[in-house]
Amino acid sequence: MSIRVFLVDDHPVFRAGLRFALESADGLEVVGEAASGEEAVGALRLLDPPADVVVMDLQMPGGSGIEATRLIRAQTAEDDTAPQVLILSVAEDDHSVVTALRAGAHGFLVKLASRQELIRAIHVVAEGGAVFGQSVAARLEGYFSALHVLPSRAAFPELTERERQILDLLARGYNNRKIARDLVLAEKTVRNHITQIYMKLGVNDRMAAAVRARDAGLGE
């Protein structure tokens, strides 16, 4: 029985090449394609029988691959026939990879991956496994190592080093006066930093900031 594959990429020439590469492989059948995430979500709902694997680009007009992946995988709550998603993208930065995984993708390859690597990845993902290209796996290892060793830097890259120090003390329950004394700062300076921290983290108060910090391993 063939694995039913659906292609999503906004470049028609790339899609055509991908279709040819996959249809010439034993055990794979390309059952549809779309030029955007939004188009893909609509088309996949109409497929009968459904696709087994969606090969998804990330950066497309008319709906990102991340949002499309999230919507496709959300169907699993109601329908166990929802397809698995394999990301195939030129982007391989930490944010793209981790966000794709959080959205529900089961694999991530760069577009420079070989035909054999892609075909193998589709088979693995179709069976419910997870697969990552060598460069992506290395990035993930580095990301999670950083998360373990320097949790604040990995979890809050938007904060400055001083803001991370203050957030750590805030998460320990220190008030502004004690933070100022420990870091040898004026209380007004601490207040200004905390205002910036709230803005960057998208929180409105001290408690919410402390919860975010503790979830990332700070304040212990």
C-alpha cells in the first residue's frame, strides 16, 4: 500500500521537481499539492482517502507552514486519520525548528537534503516516527544544551544580560530594594529594567513574570 503524500510549497518549479522525485520512488503516491498553508488546510479536508504525510514549507504567502501544521495536527483530537507533517524548508534556525516541533511536525529537513534522505524521512514519519536532517539535529542538540546550561538565555533571548539577572532575582521573590542592593543599582534603575522585562515578556505584573521565569528554570 502506497504512502499518500501531499506537497505544500509556494514555488511551482520546486513542487514539480519534488513531485517527480517522489512519484518515481516505490511506495509513494503524491495525491495533491498547494501553494500556501491556507490552501493546503482546505484541500486536505476534502481528500478522501486522506493523505498520510504532508511535506510542508515554512515561509509562504497566504498562510505560514507553522500555522498550517498546527491546524492540520489539531485534527488528531477529533480524527486519527489526520496526516503527519514533515517540514522541508530553507530555514533551519533554532526558532523555526523548535516552533515547527511545537506546532506538531514530526520531522524537519532542509531543502538541500538528498532524494534518498527525503524518501526515508517520509517513510519514518508515516509510521509515526520523528526524523531530522543532520544539520537540524545538530542545531537541536545545541539549543537544548543551551537551555540546560543557560536557561534564561535560551528561553528569553530578547532580554539583555542585566534584565536576565534581575528576572532571576525577581523569580526568587526579591523586592526591588533587595535586587538593587544585590546588583549595586539604584532602585529607579531596577524599576526601569523591570518595566522593560514586562514589555518584552508580554506580561503585566510581577507574579506573571516570576511564573515565566520559574518555568524556564530561573529563581531556584
